[in-house]
Amino acid sequence: MMTTMLNKAVEKTRWRLIPFMLSLYILAFLDRANIGFAKESYQIDTGLSNEVYALGAGIFFIAYAILGAPANLLMKKFGAKSWIGCTTLAWGVLSSAMAFADTEFKFLLVRFLLGAAEAGFFPGMIYLTSLWFPARNRASVMGLFYLGAPLALTLGSPLSGALLEMHGFAGHAGWFWMFIIEGALAVAAGIWTFWYLDDEPSSARFLSADIKKALVDELAAEESKKQVTRIRDGLKIPAVWHLGFIYLIIQISVYGLIFFLPTQVSNLLGTKVGFTASLISAIPWVAAMFGTYYIPRYADKSGALRTVAASTLLVAGLGIGASALVSSPVLAIGALCFAAVGFIAVQPVFWTIPTTLLSGSALAAGIGFINMFGAIGGFLAPQIRVAADNMFSNNIAGLLTLCGITLIGVVAIALLRAKSETPQLPESHLKTSQ
């Protein structure tokens, strides 16, 4: 009977939260990555060099790295509804402000502030998942949440391309309208959050008392079995640092591809970045949606998180390397499809691992800490790619460099300790709140 109640609670929670989380992630990902669609026309109109563009694309992640862990602790303190609602409003306003960033200083400042505003969102979503879903459901839930990235790039590619075609409307460039409109969508979503979201299962308005109790009891039982609840103890676990290194590599690879994909596709097609090139750019992300849906589900059923994660990242690395070496546009797009599937699908599998090690404040801070490494990777990604291309005076050196870095990540995942091998802390450190 209890199992039936729990299953009903999980199913109702899935239908309530996943569309919400997915919608916000689509907007967040679109607002951080849409600069890639505007790259050519934006640089021409503002006079930004490739180096300044790379710095601006990456500087977003500096603030993101600094503020990720503190933001997650603030969400724990003030509640998910208030924190996520305010965060979404702030990044929507700043994303629209990119329309007025017509100098190097304004460009770098707004990108930095946008990173600060978004810092609490993604780690907050990971933490939210641990608050609402039992462990056995988290990989598949995270897989559905991670559909936001390929959906943002699938839907966002033609949307951004169409908005760029508004060039000249009311005397403004196409990129002006792209930033204004896509930022306004996030502002509307932030307002929606205050009405829609509940802070935790115990206050859920959409669950009846009996199934709410089943979910709360299950989550409490899982929390009691976890190893660490204190922040400083969580950061003493070597696996947490190991996970941070892996996530840094994943994000270097992801953003090294995302920020330059529209330009790479337009070069393959021999055209400028516009509606047609944006449609073709969406193809790898359509493929990624299928991989992101099925691969985490397989990981949940098999329990082989490390093997699935390492294999998926290997496919991504080989795909990005092949896209640089093949001469056929069709084969190159096919290789990019494998790269996109691997880079996006590996992440929901990866993020189930920290939730099996930590709980309480340590989990909130640990997610932010690992995400900080990823943010550093996001900052380094465009710098590495531009530097490699400049060093070898071609446009494939950066891709091959990203391939090599990704393969290092595969090895790092393979070396990650299994859950049963995680070192135990002294008994006095366990189950103690920060």
C-alpha cells in the first residue's frame, strides 16, 4: 500500500515539477548561449574582436563559479519559490540588457552580471531534484530536466535565427531584438514561478495528505542513510573533488562546441548565420533530445552510472573530433549529432552521483562546489578553442583540442570510485547538521 502511495506521489510530482524545471532551463540555456547566434553580426556592429568575444562568452562563468555554492545555500535558507523566482527575473532583465551592450566594456559587464544572476539557478535545480524525488528516480528525472539544453538549442536556433532576420526593424539590429525578446520570456517565467512552485514536499499544494506523507517519509528515510550532512565534511571526500574535475572537463567540451556551433555550421554550408544555418544547427540538438531521454533511463535501470557516463562521454569526444576531420558537410553534421548526444546525455547521469554521497547543507554546498568547477570550464572553453585555432592558424585545431580534453574526462570517470568504495568518515562526523 505504501509503495502504491509513493508511486502516485512521484508520478504527480513528476508531472508538476518537470515541465516547470524544463521550461526554466530552456530559457536559462537560451539566454546564456544566444550570443553564439549573434556572433557574426554582433561583432561587426560593435567592433568586438574574436578575443574579446571569447572573453565575454566565458566571463559569464566567472561570476557563475564564485556565486554558485553560496546561492544554493541561500535557496536552502529562503526557499525554492522565492529564490528561483527572483533569480529568473534578474537574469531575464540582464539578458534583455545585452541589447544595449554596444561597447567592449558594456558587453563584458553585462555578461558578468548575467552569470551572477544565473549562478543560483542550475545548482538550485539539482538540489530541488534531491528535495522532491527518491534516489531511484533521479537519473530519469534529471534526464528529462536536461532535455532543456537540446530543446533550447533546437527551438532556440530557429527562433534566434528568425529574430536576427528582424534586422532594421524600428531602426535596430536583429541581435537587438533577439536579446530583448528572449530576455522578456525569462521575466515572464520568473513571475510565473512565484505562483506555481512549492518549496518542498511537506508544503505541496498538489499532493493529497496520504501520498504526501508517503513521499516525505521515503525522502526522510533516504536522508538518514546518507554519509555526510556537514559542509566541511562533504568537501573532505576525495570523490567530491574528483567529480568537480570531471565536470570541469565536461563543461569545457560542451561550451567549446555550443558557443561556436552556429558559425561552424555556417562555414560548412558556405553561408552566413541566419535562419537557414540556424535550422541546420538545430539538427544535433534534436538528436541530443533522444539520447538525453533514453540514456539516463538506462542508467537508472542498470545502476551502472560510471560505465554509462564514461561511454557516453567517449562518444561525445569522438564525435567532436570527427566533425573536425571529415570534409563532407553531411558527415560533419552527423558527427556533431553524436557529439551533442554525448555531451548533453552524460550530464544527468553524472549529477546523480553527488546526491548519493551527501545530504543537507553538504549536498547544497557540494552541488554548488562541483558546479563551480563546471563554471570555470565554461569560462575556459572559448579561450581554449580560440587559442588553439590561432596557434595553428586553422579552424580545426580547437575542435581537436576539445576532443583530447574530452578523452581525459572519460579516463577520469573510469577512475571514479564506486559508491561502495567511497571512504567512510568517522562516525562522529555523520548525521550532524551544519
